[in-house]
Amino acid sequence: MTLNKQIADWLESRWITPAYSGWVLIGVTICFFGAAVNTMAGWLYVLSGLGFALLGIAAVLPARSLRGIKIHRSSIQPVSAGEALTVEIEIANPTVHPKNLLQIQDLLPFVLGKPVQAPIEVIPPNQSYTWIYHHPTQQRGVYRWHNVQLRTAAPVGLFWCRRQQEIPATAIVYPTVLPLTTCPIIDSLGQENHAKSHEQQRVQLATEGLTRSLRPYRKGDPLRLIHWRSSARYGEFRVRELELITEGRELVICLDSAGTWEEDSFEQAVIAAASLYFYAQKQQLSVQLWTAATGLVQGNRAVLHTLAVTNSNESQVSNLPQSRLIWLSQNVLSLNTIPSNSYWLLWGNDSVWRSKGNYNSFGLLIDKDQFLQPQLQKVVQVGRTA
């Protein structure tokens, strides 16, 4: 930015700065005044006086036009990467005079995109104008910005005036969740628990014992689950809720966010973690997410928010869980630290993995230059017993 541009911006944001037509009128008015001084012609003094008067009025009105305007921003709903943010801003005019010919600009952070601006023709007295725009996103993250600018040259158009209001905004962009149709790593957990699933079905068919709680009868509940003694006491049907056996169906998706990553590989790992988490939920597994900075996290919104803000080289504040897990890393040596009944996803190549020794777990080698979804849907490729 040149010095002249910096000076013009400073003047415009604190006072006014002439528009192109303003500079023209200033030059013409000065010429008329100079000619009047040289010739002592009265009509030239009149023209120069009219020019100075018009410039004075045009310099005062833009700043006055921006006074009293109040801006309110609605909360921004989270979206996934690739979707558009919907930003809603309300510009209110609580004064008794209309506000004409305004320009509003939302100063987005440069990592999210260029500032977005729009014209406003008029805001009637004691009314408001709602500006809604949609801004595309490309990468996950939590984006914050604070300022909205109003700019006008009304009513004459000779001087620009700009005023800034601090209106904080926070936009959360979740990582993409791939629509996996199959995932052999997670599917294998279900096959290992096939016998326990049969046991759970037998518990669900039981008519006594293993009762967790009683609740009112709902249409469709099996009659065999009615607890007759409690129903007689309460005067309405009470149904038993039975304990479900979930042992062996717990799974933790662990992202090695404390490690050193290549940027592209880490972004793929975040997408993989989100995709595996939601796929495991579809398979009715009790699944949690672990990162070095947050520890164990559960719940769709909490998991997505954690993955939106996570970065590589985080400080580790939580120990690695010792339950069954799926370990996502770029560090082949970290495979020695995970439990033997776990799986891993390793970003790298086969030669590096083979050169580092034997491991007592199995997993997938992920190539960052290939599409991620087909790789997650492959069967376990490598793994040896130490």
C-alpha cells in the first residue's frame, strides 16, 4: 500500500477523503478564486464562493449520514468444509431521518476470503435493513473476525466517509465427513463381537433379571416386558428397560495431533477421523474421539468442533487410552505405543514402514496423493506380529 493510499484511508476512516469528482470541484473552485483575485471580477468571486460552499456542505453531510446507525450480527451456523457460510447482518436506523446510499463491508479474515461488500439504497426512519450473504469455505477451522464498515458519499458524492463498528463473529467450519459405504477395519470389530451380539439378543428377550429401570408403557412395547407388580402400584403399565451388553463394542478413534505432520497428510487424517467416527456410530459401536490436546470426546457436535480446531504439534495433556483404538499417525515409531488389539492408519509409504521393524497390530498405509475414501474402504493391507 502506497503512502498516498494510507493517508487517504486514514482520512476516510477518521474524517473524510475527496472522491474523484470532489478533487475536480476543488481544482475548479481554486482556479475560479485565483482568476477572481487577478481580475477582480465579481462573478468569479460568486462562482468560487458557491464552489467552496458546496464543498463545505458535501464534507459535513457524509459523516452525519453515518451517525446513529446500529449493526447487529446473527450467530453463524456451523457448516462442513466446501459448504457456504450464511452470514446475516441487520443494519438499524433508529433516527427520524432516512439513511441513503450506503455501502457495507464485512471484513473477513484473509484466510477465509476477501472482504464482502454490498450497497444499500435506503434505510427508512426507525426501520432496519437485513443483509444476508453466502460465503464459500474450503478448509476446516474456527474463524473469527470483528469489524464491519459503513461507507457513504451521500448526498452529493464529493467526499467519502467510512466508519467502523466492532461486531464480533465466529464461524466454525467442520471437516468433511466421507460417506463410507463400507470400512473393513470397523466392520471387523462387529464380526469379532458376533457372539456377544447373540448374547445381547438373549438378554433383550429375557423376561426377568438385568432390569436397569422402569418407565411408562409406550405403544409397541412387548407385553412380556411389563412389570406387573409396579403397574398395579402406579395404576398404569410400567415397562422394564434392560441392560445392554456393550463390552467389547467400545472403540476410540485416536488422532496423533501431538506428532509432526505434513499439512496435506494431517488434513486427510482429520477427515478420516471424522468419517470413521460417524461410520462407527452407524455400526452401533460405542465410539469416542481422542486428540492430544482434548483427550476423550464424545457426541457429534463436540467431535466435529474438536476436529475443526485441532492442529499438529499440539501439547499433549491426556494419556493415550489403553482400550481398543484406531490410531491415525504419520510417525511409524508411534505404532509401538498402541494396544495389540488395535488398528492403525499410517500416512507414509510401504518402504518406510518396512524399514522400521515389526509391530503387533494391523492397519492401512494411506497415500496422501490418492483419494482418501477408496483407501478407507480397503481391507487391512499390512501388519505383522512382533
